[in-house]
Amino acid sequence: MGRGRAVTPAPATVRALQDRLLAWYARHGRELPWRRTTDPYAILVSEVMLQQTQVPRVIARYGPFLERFPTLADLAGASLRDVLAAWLGLGYNSRALRLKRCAEAAPEGLPDDLERLRALPGIGPYTARAVLVFAHDADVAAVDANVRRVLTSELSLPHDLSPAALQRVADAVLPRGRSRDWHNALMDYGSLVLTARATGIAPRTRQTPFAGSPRQRRARLLRRLLEDGPLTPAAAAAALAVTPEACRETVAGLAADGLVVEGDGLLRVADP
């Protein structure tokens, strides 16, 4: 089978998989805070936080973030400094900025259809589908790394099946009327049973090591700016224990993400 070749699981195979995974989920499903709500905004926050971040770290930040910004309007009206301060420790800080930009575009509430959700800043195809699934129990399929691994393993799909072909499979095996439970089951089964190590199914992309990386330096500098206020470039380089040239590269990365600006000889968090 090639990457884009059509794959159509047999109906009996699909029913057996649905029954088995939903029964497993009823017994072993994880109790997670974002599964206690159907508020689209709270679901969106969880989905953005969970991107490339382990579940325990998200659990620690999810509740406090929503207490600080309980609605889209609260998040839209907050300063970027406050949003980033609430985000510290989750990493990939540009996600916080994208989440705030989304809130600014829809402060009265998120739309409940795929096309209008996709039109909002910072919402990609998976996130839009996930909001519809977990907030509205919509009959759409959302494919993340766990869903891909479970479907690939259970249905003996090619490991290199294209995203479009895999999406078609996910659409075909979705049990109508039970989308929320089905996706929770797939994600938990992939996290707890059919792991990458157990299946040998490698993720499409891999995170680069964090220690010593430009990403780590950007995170350290942003934390210093949030905690200590504006810094001169020389003070920033000293705080990072790097050369001025390396500091300039770090600042450039943060500036490109829209997180830091430089003016009057000082580096500061980029607030409008």
C-alpha cells in the first residue's frame, strides 16, 4: 500500500474495534480535568496546552489558567505579560500568544462549525476538530499522534499512510453519536497501551532535545523579562551566560514569535 492509497476497513472489523475500545475506555479511561466540561473555551485551552506537552504538566497549569482567565473575553482583555506569566512552565510560549489572538478574534464565543473555527487565528485543523468533538460531541474525526498510532496498529495500516488517507479512515470508523467517548478511548488506549515503544510506530515528527537548545534559551530569557522587567541586551546576555551574538539570536527568535520587542536600548515583553 502506498501513502495515499484508499484504505477501507471491513464493517465487521470496524464494529469489533469500536465495541472493544469503548468497553476498554468504560473500565480504564483516565479522569482528566478537561473531561469534566463541555465549555468550548475550556476545551480549546486544554487542546492548546496539550500540544507537545505532557499531561501531568498540563494538569498543573490548566485549572489556574482558567481561574485567571475564565472566559474568552477575559483572555482577550488581558495583557500579554499576564497571559505569558500564567503560561510559564508549559513551554512553547508562542502558543499562549496564539490563544490570546484567538480570544481577541472571538471574545463572545467560539463558533460551532469547522469552517468558522478554522478561520480563527491559531486554530489548526486538528484543534478545530477536537473542539467540536469534546465540546459538542460532533461527528467529526480528529487525528492526533495517539489516534494515528491506534488506528494504524489495530487496522494494520501502512505506517507511512498520508495524513489525508488516515483522515479518511478515521472518518469511516467513527461511531456516530459517540464521538467524544470514541476519541477519549483512542487517546487513552494510545497513551496507556499502544504506545510508540509497544507498537514501533514512530511519530511523524520528533521534538528536538530541550537542554542547551535555542528553545531553552528563549524560555529562560522570557522568564527573566517577565519576572524582572526590561533588560539591556548586555544584561540579558549575562543572565543567559551566552555571548552577545548568541543573545541576539535568542532575542530574534522571541521577536519573530511576537513575544519580545526591543526599544530605547531595552528588551521587554511585547504588549500592544
